[in-house]
Amino acid sequence: MSLVLDGLTYTYPSSQAGVRDVSFEIRPGELLAVIGPSGCGKTTILKLVAGFLRPDGGRILVDGVDASDTPARARGMGVVFQSYALFPHMSALQNVAYPLRIRGVAASERRTRALEALGLVGLAREAERRPAQLSGGQQQRVALARALVFRPRALLLDEPLSALDAARRVETRDEILRVQKAAGIATLHITHDQEEALSMADRVAVMGEGRLLQVGTPREIYERPASRAVASFVGHANLIPGTVRDAGSIDTPFGLLAASSAGRAPGSAVTLLVRPERVALGPAPDGLNTVQGAVVRDRYLGSLRRLDLEAGGHRLTVETAQAGEVSTVHLPPSAIQVLAAEA
Amino acid sequence: MGAVTALYIAYLLTPIALLAIGSVGATWSNTMLPEGTTLRWFEAVLADRSFRQAFWTSLVVCAATVAICALVGTPLAYALYAAASRKIRLAARILHLLPVAVPAVVLGFGFMLVFSTDALPYLGSTWVLVGGHVVLGLPYLLQALIGDMRHLGLERLELAAESLGASFPQRFRDVVLPALRHSLLSGSIMVAALSIGEFQLSNLIAGFLNRTYPIVLLQAFYGATGFACAATVVLIALAVLASVTGAVAARGAAVRGAAA
């Protein structure tokens, strides 16, 4: 089953917040993560797809069929909520069997299928427990089993890991991915955690202020961000203001840097993106793009060190695994990406 | 801390203990405690037609009040919880808390004015009495229900049920009602206890033939001490029964709440 969002628009009554003209596709079996700062509209996207909100404009196509006007209960989406929303008065088994009960599945088959779904998430032995008797991670897995047991047309995950502690989160990440791939189901994953998105998703959609900024593979999003907003939201980024001098050089606070202007006219304002881990220590062999400065902050993060170097009134963040003094670094031309200088 | 608690409990229980002793004492005048034991005061209360009648009226009014509160209160609490507008919620909250803040005498006077008009000449009927008790009791039930809805995050539970395919009646039957059963029970028992003990309002609006037990009880204070004690013990027994059941129900809710 595939899921297509086509020009989806929604504005909350009595506010300006909402989403504008959002379009993307989730292919069969694909996990697409939507990320963005809080208030960017990512949860609104989930509510629209689930049918909890009706779009003001645009369409939602499920397997090519317009489902925009289908009520939530008839839409057949498996939703996992941030707080799991398990029914407190039902056992894990009854929770998982509930969608089957609603669909009129016979009691014996209901039990078999619910137990099977609980087995898939490794909770067959906890079937008779109430939600209150399960840990956060277990509740999360029951919610996943409940969302999948009725063979939904798509799986919608609303910040499914945010209520778990850091150690459980990574483990549960793999668990969700394993179950999702086994079910081969198109999945929309809403999260504010970019690391979660980059590590789990086949593709990532970045949202900002109600608009879709970029859709791409995690690698594309990180290495080839389409805009300054995407670059600054995903990962750490040095964003250096500059002016194009000619096709191969740009004026910056760090001096004239060699970088491809990507066809921009001389004199146009640009932003240079350099990821901190792409900054090289020491002077370049050919002297190109060498920056000398003073270390103003030095953070030890275990596997690496993050330094702030001040030069030309501007800070440059550098990541390295090496210990020792740092005063000269260089920016390899291949590590520099030129973006439009938006606000 | 322990001493304060002990003093408070003594202060609370001593009058009740004295009432209990007085109700089985044969004679009690100018002594610290009554002399001799007897059951004749209870027999006398039982034999008194106006007390039997009042006891029955109290039970009927209480049962009707609880039933109406539950039937009106559950959908009302749900509507207040789900109300989209913050202003509506605030207005409704003030409105439904008014009966708690306004003295029952004021409320009773209002009832007297309204129900002695030509259009509504119903003052003194049992239904007006029930209506008064509903007005007084409903806020407590609503508080219990709305608090529980917030605690449970009922809205999310409903969204979950909806996404799983449940229609509104199915959600109400399978999720809303069962999830709220503890608070509905404990709130209802609160209403029952309130209705059984209510005096101020009932005294103003009850008719002569449908006086509730507390009103008739007041008459007993003008007679023999033992008789008054026995009549009061009957009321206390009713109230204790209501609060014990209420506490058990509330404990069920608390156990589930703490574990959740």
C-alpha cells in the first residue's frame, strides 16, 4: 500500500498555525520520517493522514484512492500514539484484540491473531497483564501490536519513542524497524529527534513553519541540504555568510575561500555550509582555505572533541578525535556547500 | 503530629460515641453517662410512623438523585471535558461550582420562589426535593468524573479507539464508560451521602408528607434524649454505610491510578 499527500493544507481555527501545501509519497514498505522543530506542523500531518483532522485543501491518496473524506475509523490506519493510549481497563491481549472485536472477528480467531501479534513484538508471556503492570517499553510494543494486528493500510507513528529513557530508546528503535520491515507496511514516522529519523528512515521529510522544506534519503538531507533551514536543523552546521567573487571563490569573514559558486552570479550573497567533522586540522598542503584562529571553547564528548575556533570575528565549530593544540585548520573545497543566503 | 491526629479523631468520634451510648441508655439526666441499658428507644423510633415515612422518603430521594446525577452528569462531564473553547469551559466550571459556594438557604429560597408560582405550583412535591438534591450533588460527581477524564487522557484513548475502527457508541461503551467506572461509582456515593444528610435545603422545600429523615430527626431533639440518640444513630449508620462503600470504591480508583 502506498500513501500520497498531495498539496495538503490545514489551518487551525483561531490561529495561524497549520500546514501549507505539503506533498510527498510514502512507497509500499517504506518508512518515511517527518522531522522539524516543535510547532512546524509535523503532528498536524499525522492527524490529517489519520483522519482526526479534515484538510482545508489537498488530498490524501491511499493506494491511489482519495481518502480525504473518509472518517478516521474507516480509514484503516494503524496509529501508535506518543503516550501509547492503551485502554487501562483491558489486558494487553484485550487491547490488541480490540480492533478485531470491532471488525467482528470470531473470538477464537481474535485470540489467535492477537497472541500472534504480541508474539511478534516479544510479549506473548505478558498477554494477560494490564497496561499499568507493563514497563514503558512494553506498553509501547503492545501499542505497536495493536496498531498492526488488523493489517492496516499504513502505520502512523507519533513520537513513539519520546516517552522512553535514552537506553530503551535505541533498543526500541531497532525493534520497531524490525517489525515494520517484517510487516512490509508504508509507515509515517513523526519525530523531533533527528538522530532517530536519520537512523530509522528510508527517507526523511524536513518541515519548517508549516511547509515541507526537503524530502530525501538521510544521506541527502545531511550532506546535500536544500536550504539553510534544513542544514541548521539537521546535525551541527557551520553557516558562514559570504559573497560570490567569481565562479570558484567566495569572500567570507575567514578570507577568500575557494569553493564552487554553483552558478551564482558574482556579488550575490550566499551561505556556506561546512559540517564540523569535515573541517580538517592543520594547514592545507596547497595552502588553500586555511583558517587560523584561537580556540574559545573546547568540549570533550568522549568519542570526539568539539572545538569553537574564533577567526575574523566569526566562530568555526570543528569536530575531531585528536587531542592536542589546534590553531590552524582548513576547509577542503569539497566540504563546502554553497546555499542561498536566506534570513 | 501523632498527638494532633489523636486529638482530632477524639474530637470527631466522641460525640458519635456518646450518641451511640445514649441510644441504648435507659435513663440519662445530670450524669456523665446514662444508667441502665435498653433497646426501647430503637423500638420507639421503629414504631414511629413519621420516622418510617421519612426514612423511606430519604431512600427514594437518594436513589432518584443518584440515578439522575449519573445519567445527566456523565454526558455533561464528557461535554465539559471535550469542550473546545476555553471560555466555555471556564463558564461551565463556574456555573457548576456555584451550588457548592452558594449557601443552601439561598438555593432553598430560590426554589420556594420559583415553585410557588401559578405556573409551577410544585413546592412540597418529592420531585422538587429530588431536583434540589441533584443541583447540590451534581458538582461533586462532575468534579470526580472530569478529574478522572483528565488523569486518564480520555481524549487520546478515544482517538486510539477511533483509529482502530470504533464508532462513537462503541467507544462510549467499550472505552469511556469502563475507564470511568471507578470515578462514577465514587462520585455517585458522594452524591448519595450528601443527599442522605442534606438538611438546610430540604427543610425549606419539603412538604409535610415527604419530609426527609434529617428534618424529622430535628423534631426528636425536643423529646426524650434516648429517643433522639437512637434516631440519630440510624442516620449515622446510613452515612457510615455510604462513606465506607465510597472509600472502597475510591481505593479501587486510586490503586489503578497509582499503577497507571
